[in-house]
Amino acid sequence: GGPPCRLAFAGYRHALGQTGEGPGLGEQDKCREQGAQDGELGPAATGTCASQQIRRGLRERLLQRFAELGPLWVRRQHRASLANRVWDQVESLHGYYADFRPQTRLAGLIPLMLLCVVFPLNWAAGLILATTAPLVPIFMILVGIAARKRSQEQFREMDRMGRHFMDLLTGLKTLKLFGSARRGPQVEAVSHAFRKRTMRVLRLAFLSSTVLEFFTAVSIALLAVYLGFHFLGHLQFGTWGDSPLTLQTALFILVLAPEFYQPLRELGVHYHAKAEAEAAASDLAPIVVSAPFTQEAEAGAQAHNAISDLPAVRPDRKSV
């Protein structure tokens, strides 16, 4: 669910309406071959291929929507904002579809498989893994709220910078005419503000990865402490029946523990891509997913038709 998924459905539906069928197998094979040449294998190549198809369909859908909304709506929008939507905001969806969405499937499947292996060996170790695993998604949700806000601010600052630069290029002749063509300090100030917001987003992404590593290390250490105290005789619970916990079984469980948290850690690394995609989708979804004509576009079309229907009146020429 969410705006990125609605955008993906709209882009796929647009491609389906144009070709009458989904993306061809030949196109998918070419994309996978290109991913293999770039060093991407398995889910990474499949996610990259799906991301390319979705972004291409979204760009075509956006251009079609601009044509449907008409020249009056397009003229009311700034050219830098339209270019930012078609290129930068659509491009920011790549990490969500190529990395985050496939990783959500792995993060839900691999830990469950490992729990099915660990629980028959020692129910206390399985309980520790199952209890500490939700710490990673909970922290990702808390970080995602702040990351989504920072990403929206970054997109607004990027749009403002693009507008400012486009206005300078458009009015450069006029500025030269009045001797005010030197706008270096203003451009530098806008670029510095955008750089500061970008560093805030990156700082938050690195902080989230560090905290996720901390929670993972603490969880593995807690499991190791339980196994150590069990062999010392201080914790005599966790085994099924009278069968004792052997050293080989304990080492096997301890080796599986990092693999249990690895998909969750990878999901946390890619979680900032979800926040960035949601920030971009909140601006693109009203245009892509809405009805073919908004009220503003309908009013503009009615006004254009009313002007076209007016009779051509020529003033009478009086002889002098």
C-alpha cells in the first residue's frame, strides 16, 4: 500500500493500456542480462529491472497527464517544477522498487525459516530471536517519520533551487541590460541551503544504520549470554524434554543468529529509500492517479471553448 504502490500500479496500467499486455519476456531478459553485466544477480537484478519498467511507465504517464491537463495548466506551473517531477522525483523511486520492496519479502521469509530451525533445538533461543527481531522494524518506523519529513523538505528546496536557477537563465538578458547580471552570492546561498538539507538527510540515514547495528549486536550478545550461562548451569531451561543442549547445537544456533538479523539490517539500510519515495509520491500521486481532468483543467478548457465560440467581430471602417 501507500502512494509509491499506487504510482507503480498507475504506471503498469498505463503500459498495459498501450501494449495490451504486460512487459514482454524479451524486455525482461534484456534487463536481467544488463543487470548481470553490471554485477547484479538474483533479487537485485529483478528489482532493478522492475524499477526501470515502472519509472519508464510513470514518466510516460506524467507526460500524458500534462497533455490531458492542457496548456493552460502547464503554463501555470513552473518549468523547473515540471522538470523536477519528470526526472528527479521519478528517479528517486528507484531505491524503493529496486531495493526496499524485494528486501521486505526476504526480511519476512528468511527469519521465519530460521525460527523454524532454531525452535525445535532450543525454545529459549528461538524466543530470544523472536522477541528481539521486532526492535528493528519499530526503530525503522520511528526513524521513517523524521526521514520522510526531511525528504519532503529536501524536495521543496530542490524545487526552489531549480526555479531560482531557471528564472536567472530566463531573465539573464534583462539583468545584463540593467547591470544586475552578477547573482553569484544568491546562487551560492541557495546551493548552500540545499547542501545543508542533503547532509541532514544523509546524517539521519547513517544514524539509523548505526543504531540498527547496535540493536543487532546487543541481540546476538544476549543470545550468547544465555547459551554461556546455560552451560555454566545457571540457566537450566530452554531444552525440550530431558535432552541436554550440546556444544555443537549451541554453536549452530549462535552461527545462525547473524543470518537471522541480516535481512532486517539490510531492510533498515534501504528504509531511507522508502521515506524518499513516499516524499516524491506525495507530490506525484495527485497528478498521476487523479481523474483525467481536474476541476482547474475543466475550468480552463471551458474558458478556452467559450473564447473559441465567440463570433469574430471586425470594427467598421469609416471613410475619411
